[in-house]
Amino acid sequence: MAVDQLISLIGRETDPARVCAGLREYARKGRFPVVGACETVCSDEAERESESVFQRLFVKQMLPVLKSGTRAAFGTVNLGSRYEPGAIQIAEDHYATSECEQTAKLMVVKINAHVAVQESSDGPTYGRMDRYGCRSTCCGALASMLAGGDLPAVKELAQAFRHDGNDRLETLNDPNKVPAKYRTLLAAVTNARLQADRAVAEISGYDPKTPTKWLVLSCVSINRPEPDTELPVGRHLIDATADAVTTEYQGLGDDPATYRVEHDKDGVRITDDRWPESD
Ligand SMILES: [Zn+2]
């Protein structure tokens, strides 16, 4: 089943093509008259690859024609892949065509945080990338946040990381709570989840223009010297076709103190107290 395919990838590093295949199957199985997409990615040029894969393997195959020969997702590109308030509402308005006045359309909201990895005989090292003959941070916005930077975008990220009174920044910077070698990886996982939560909160409190089912997928792009991989963090399904909006979530929680990191032949695997579900 399509749903299971996507769910089976949560917490596991995988080929981004498999993530797009899971999304396509979900969309096709639901027989939606229209499929729209709203994508959020970081400004880092390393993330153009993630956009390109999503464009080629999901958008071009599933979205309506924008103009001759062109299909496109509604997109936000900013420092640290912050969900931009209002984005889902404007995107939903665009894809609310006459075909979906009676039958619900599907809106896919894909939010990608990111982290670079370099492999060596000592194992993977996260958070830095060799590019242009130099080594630089990746994701630089999250690295700045972890270091206490004061750019407006970085302050907004930090605010999201302190949501609900849980100081996830303090957790990530405490080597007794999060191993220092996984700090940047787990900051990206936490960010993907928190930014998705912001989108979900907005979806849950807003009346779409036409009946809509939402699939919000939070992911971490893992930027590599070879083709990038991707780690799905969680998936929200929100049914806003009736007055009572329903939401179900499957995936990792939002507390970096609870994440467990393992590596196997397929790459990194992350679990926590709520994922995978035991029953
Ligand atoms: Zn970044």
C-alpha cells in the first residue's frame, strides 16, 4: 500500500526517489482530481538538488500544468527552511481549481531541513561540506543557531526550538544529552519536525477554499559528495473536508534528547520513544 511505503521510510536514510515514489503512490491511490504542492527548503545551494529531485519525480508527474510545458510547486526558500506563515493558505488558493469544488484535492506540503555528511574510516561526520576547495558549515543557518547567532532568521529558528517551553537548543548543545558528533544531524531532524508542526497548526485552524486533504512530510536532506540521500522524519495527514478537521501523525517526536542514532549498510537510522510504533 502506498501509505505503508512512505511510512516504512520514516527514520531511515534512503534514496529521495523512493520518497517521491511513496508520495506519488499515495496521490494516485486517492484518485484526487487535483494534486498541489507547497515546498520549503533552505537557501543553501546544496539544497537545489533536493528541489530538483522533487520537481522531476513528483511535481512533473502529478501537478497540473501551470503554463505550456511547465508544472511547478509553490515554494519557500529561506535560511534554515523555516515554514513561512501563510504559505499553505496562498498555495491552497492557487490549486483550488473548479475540478475540486466537490471532490477533495490533495495538498502535499514537503519541508526539508538539511545536513551534510562526510564519510571516513572513523565513521560519518555531520555538519560540514567540502565545496569550492574549502570546508563550510551545512546547514549554516542551523550551525549559527547552535552557536547563538543573532541574524533575524536564526533568532526565529531559535524561537521555534524553544516552542512549548522545551529548550531544545540547550539539549542539543549539552553533550550529556546529545552526542556532539550527532548535534548537527539531530538539529536538522528537530528543525524538520518543528517547521512541519508550524504548517500543521496553520492548516488545522484554517478553512480551505475547496475541500482538501493535506499530507505534510517533514524530511532531512543528507548532502553528500555523491547523490544526496533523504531521511523522512514524519508524516501528518490532515482531512479538512468536513467541519471537524482530523489529524493523524506517524513519525519521530520533537525532543532531540530522545533520539537514538544507529548506522547500518543503508546509512543512518533514527528512532525515539514514539517511533517506530510498537503496536
Ligand atoms: Zn541550510
